[in-house]
Amino acid sequence: MFNHPFFNSWAESAWTTAGFFWSALWAFCLGYIVSSLIQVFVTRERMTRTMGDSGPKEVGLAAFFGFISSSCSFAALASAKSLFKKGAGFIPSMAFLLASTNLVIELGIVISIFLTWQFVVGEYIGGLLLILFMWIFVKATRPDKLISQARENLGKSTDNESEKEDESVKEKVSRKSAWSRVGMHYRMEWDMVWKDVTVGFTIAGIIAVMVPSSFFETLFIGTGGDQAGFSFLQIMEHILIGPVVAFMTFIGSMGNIPLAAVLFDNGVSFAGIMAFIFSDLVVFPILRINARYYGWKMSLYILLTLFVSLVLTTLCLHYGLGFFNMIPEGGGDSLIKDKDFFKFNYTFYLNMAFLFLSGVLLYANKKWKGGHGHHDMADKGKTIEQVLRVLAYICFAWLFAGIILYLFVI
């Protein structure tokens, strides 16, 4: 009964998904621990005071603060909104948003695990280019009226900050309650992303095993050939299709990285994959949340700004890295093709170490009870949240049954 191609594919896809997550677990833990430390020991008021203007210094500091913040797109939206509401300039607020979704530490680590070093280079250079092109576009279009209306829509700041502004980082580090709050933020980081990651990794496992290469050759014109052989029109088509695929998955950049690796293994162009990864801020849920914050006109303007920046950035990356012969070749040996995930190697020991650290932080939160407050998280909306939750539970059932098939039946 179970010796059927469908059951074999089901088992293999579930095992592949489990292997994907096991390979990236330590990277998630590392990134969210760093993010939690920053959120506790660096207050938003201190960031806002340095971001009131739109000069190079303010934009650079905004990019740095984004780099050391959370990678969750929805948390980044809320943080950028809060900074803008408290007086930060529009351009630094957008720079923070782009940096916190494209320059964060954990994203680079996860990309290095699933893809090649060229994609890591592309991610960080691309993140800077996104900020640069956003800056130029906003300066050129002068949306002063839209910015004023957006501030009126937000109203006066009513956010509360529990930290004392005159308290030094050294004083915070010595307090047990501060470490309890680190544990609280760490737990909330996982609360924000577990559904997206579960759905994203499950989809990646299914596509890696069940979807034939011919599908990608149809969706992305010219796929399957030499990376250097794509024409300009084919590259543009890949760049435009990348956001469409991201919209269909709607799971954010962290959950999308394994799927990006699947696209890479099937020969999709470097530009198309980078556009796919960069597209987490140009999908409908983000558009709708920005509309609730700033109004529809500003939301559509932000969408246009980010989309133009995305297209220009991916074109620059593709032809810039191509000039230096740094475009990676798809379809080669990669983590996607390696089904022997669970070995006693550096991944195993890193996972054990970071699981231990995670346990310590969660224990500190529960033991010392200093973690009170509101996490900086945009409201995804009840419908989206419920859909993701249901999909995540379905994915858990799919994975559990598939792993049982893989281990004991097939």
C-alpha cells in the first residue's frame, strides 16, 4: 500500500524539510539572541535622537540599527513606524526598514547555509544598494505632502518605554530583570516567525522533491541554461517574476531562503533569486499594514519606491557581479541535494550549544520575571494570522506523518 510514488515523495519531502530546519536552527537561534540583546540594551529613544534628519550620517546610523535588529518583516514594519512616529526622518525610517529585513546577521548566515557565498555578498551589497536607490528615489520625487499626511495619520506618539534613559548598558547587564527581558524578547522572536518558517520550509521541501524542473523552465524563461547566457529581457522577466513567487508564498525572507535554494538548483538566474529574496516588503500583507499606519497613498508610494529600488538593485547586482565573473552556477551540488542532514558535524554541535543557550534565556525569563512590555510587532491581521496558523498545523501533520513513513515504513 505504502510502496507508491506519492508516499515515497511525501516521505522524502518531509525528511528534506526536517533537514532544512536542522541545518539552519543554530543560525536562527544566534540571530534572535543578538536581536533580543539589542532590543533590551539599546532603547528606541536613543536611536530616534540620531535619526531626525535625512543626511548621510542619519541614514548610515539607521542602516546600522537595522542591521542589529530583528529580521522579521512585520516587526521591522512596526519598528520603522515607531521611529518615524517619534520624530525620525522618513528616509532614515525606510533605511532602517530595508536594513532590518536585508542586512541582518541571521539572514546572511542562513543564506550561507543554503546557497553560496556569492548570494551572501549579493544580500549585503544589495541591502546597501536598496537603501541608496530608495534615498535617491525619495529625494527625486519629493513626497513632502505625503510625509506630512502620514505623520498626521499616525498622530502623536503614545508608546511607552520601560527603560530609564539615563541608565547605562553596564547597569542593565548587572540586573537579572534585564536578562529576563532578553529571554522574553527571544521567546517573542520565535512567536513571530514559527508559523512563517514552518510553512516556508515545508513548501521548500515539497517543491524540492515533487516539482519537476520543467515547471521552473516555464515560469522563469530561459531557466536551465548557463547563468551567463541570459539575455537582458530574460533577466528582467526573472526580476519581475521573483516578487510574484514571493507573493504566492507570503512567508518572509527567512522562511523563503530554502525555496530560493530550490530555485537556484533548478537554474533560475542569480537576479531572479535575489529579487525573490528582496521581495518580502513588496507583497500585499505589507502593503495593507502600511496603509493602516500611513494611509493608502503613502502605502502605495512606499510600494513603488521599494519596487523600483528592488529592480535597480538586482540589475546592478547581476551585471556587477557578472563583470567580475562572480555569478554562481545553479544546479550544482548543494544542501538541497544532500539528504544526509543529520550527521555528527559542526551543525550538530552548534545546534546543541544554541539550544542550551535558548534554554538558559527562557529559564531566565520565567525565573526572574522581569520581562514585561510590548514587543514591537505589526499586526498581521486576524485573517492572515489565522490562515498561517492553520497552514502551520497542517504542515506539522504532514511532516509528522511523512517522517514516520521515511523512518519506519518506506
